[in-house]
Amino acid sequence: MLLSKAVQRTLRPSTYRNYDNDDVGMGCAEKSADVDATRGDCCWSVMPETTNEDGVAVDAAVWWANATPQIIHAVQIIEQAFDEYSMEQLALSFNGGKDCTVLLHLLYHVCRSRNLPMSKLTCLYFVTTDCFPEIDQFVQSCCERYGVTMVSVDKSIRKGLEEQVDKGIKAVFTGTRRSDPGGETLDFFKANDPGWPKLMRVFPILDWTYSDVWDFFRIASVPYCSLYDLGYTSLGNRSNTLKNPLLLRRLPDGTATYYPAYMLRDEAQERLGRPQVRLLGKSPVSCTNL
């Protein structure tokens, strides 16, 4: 499947932030006013254009030729979903984690290429009483940045999905990857398990690795939740989420601190700070697999 020319036209060259070991707390692109603009890597920015850093119009195909296979394939899956379902039948499970943030950004570009308002895309935020305040703040900032309508769901996942089905939702985008619990049995389009609301789950970044996700953030300068800069590599609730001990470091004065999440070398240890993982049926749902 080839990408539409409209999607290709949303690409522009952007900048790459050079992180070092002392850049903890500076992961969010919105905080990176000192980004080095001398390097023009191909990526998707929040406000896409088809000009280079000097304001000169460029051939979008040139930039698209340098896009990663992971981005290309993810957008193909998203476009397939938009071909099969109307905007009103689609929803995104979004709880502020790194994976669904990547997905939100990709969805933004597909919607823009098709002249579809992001405000028509239902974003489901499953609220808990034990959520990190940083996550709540980040979710709110994403609503403003991308112009999405966030639906806060304070019921169980099952009941919340049942309500959305009753409102006409037929498919839900989720940010689950194969390395997530149960992810190895999934396909890019997979119906909910028996006993759950009748929905199609769509997994555009299913084959992305942990490194793929962070490469996307760092190259594209896409903002992400600040907790990832504090040593958390997988986010859940405060009661079941710890900083990843593999990122612990000691300053010369003996003070304990943590490297940011993107510096984790052993991707198999992404969930080392998550002793418990909730599942939807037999397969994970991304709002609890962030």
C-alpha cells in the first residue's frame, strides 16, 4: 500500500536535539528552545510545512524518501483504518504514555492530509484516582496542542468501551507494541476478545521497538510526558509504577538520580518498574499498557 500524496506533503525537515547525560528534565520538545537547528533530519513536526529551515520550498518527496520504514508502515495502517471506517466510528485510546503519544502525532498528520478536523476524533482517557498529576497535565496539553476532544471515562474499561460502542464507535487505535504483554499474538487489526464490547482494535505501531519510539521523539521534537525524563520507562498508576532501577546513577556527592527513559539500553527491561500489568481480555489495551 502506497501513502497518499496528501500525507507525503505534510512532511518537512526538522531539528534534532542532542541529549547528553545531564539533560534530565529537558525531554519535552516544548522545553527545548535551545535546539540545535544546524541539522535537518527528516521528520514530522507538530506544525508540518514543506519548507526548509531557510523558508525555501522543497520537494516533499525528497523528505519522504528518508522517512523510516516504521513510520511509513504505521501511516499505511492508519490510512487503511480511515478507508474502512468513518471519522465518527474511530477512537484513540490515549492516556499520555509514550506509545499513544506517537500514535496521536501520526493520526494528526493523516487527518490533516485528508482535511479532517482532529476535533472529530474521539480520544478516550480512562481516569483513575491514582494517576500521576504529570500525566493529567500532559493529557490536557495534548488536547490543546492537537485540537482533539478528550472523553474522560471514569468507569471500568469494559463499561467505558460499551458506552462508546453504543455511541457508534467501531474501531479503536491503540499504541500497543509486540513487546507488551500479549502483544506477540496480535495483528495490526484485531477484534476484541469474546465477552468484550464488539470493537476492532487497530495497532499501527505494533512492530515498533522501544528504540523506534524514542528515535521518533528525539528526531521529531515531539513533546512527551515529563515523567520519562525522571527515570520512568513505562507508565501506569502511582501505586504500580516505579522508576527503572537500571537508570539509577550516583552524582559525585552521592546523590541518587536517574537517567531519562531514552537511555535504557536493554529494551527487554522496559517494564522493570511495572510489577503489575492489567489486560483487556486475553490481549492488552493500550490505555493500561503505556
